[in-house]
Amino acid sequence: MLLAKPGLDGHDRGIKVIAMALRDAGAEVIYLGIRRSVDEILQAAIDDDVDAIGISMLSGAHLPLVRELITRRDELGLDTPVVLGGTIPAVDVTTLLHMGVTAVYPAGTDLRDVVSGILAAAGSRERVES
């Protein structure tokens, strides 16, 4: 599981709570930290062959940054699910899902629901063993 905060948002308490909850649920978690570029996030996903990418956004820049992330992910031929959490207006959820985000967890979502949803997304990744 790869967790990161793209863009200029510096508030990371929520994503750290998610990281600890996922770890406590048995997931291996890689937290890249704040202010990561789309390319840094995707390169880490490739390097570590993660089962899901979790993004936290509180800055209001979720639509352009997620659009860029999904576009680059698809250009690279990755099948890694992307989940998004943070301050996400309800009106944007459908747009994000249509962009290709697997799940959206607005601020205030029950932690158990977030963890189970992220683990389900990670488990849905099709793996081809060579």
C-alpha cells in the first residue's frame, strides 16, 4: 500500500492515522510524505509493486491532481487502484469515480470503512505472475 500527499497541501495528520490503521490491519504501508509529485508517486508505485495508491487531499486541488495522476497511471499501463480521501466535496465524488478513482473517502468517513475499502481495492488488483 502506497500513501502520499500530492500538491502543496502540508496537513498530514489524517493520512498518518490511515497509515497506522492499515498497518494494524496487517497491510504493508509505504508513506511517501507531503508535497509529492505525480511522477514521484507513480515511480514509487512501480518500484515497490504496490497493490493500491492512497492519496490524501485537503487543498481543494483534487480534480486537476487526480486527473493528472490517473492519466499518467494509464499512460504507464499500470493497473494499480487509486483511492482518495480528504476534504472532497460531495459534488466531486462522481466526477472522481468517472476519472478512474476506485473509491473516495471524504473527511469524516468512519476509519473502519476506509481501511476495509482500501484493503478491498488493493485485493482487487489483477496480478500476472511470470
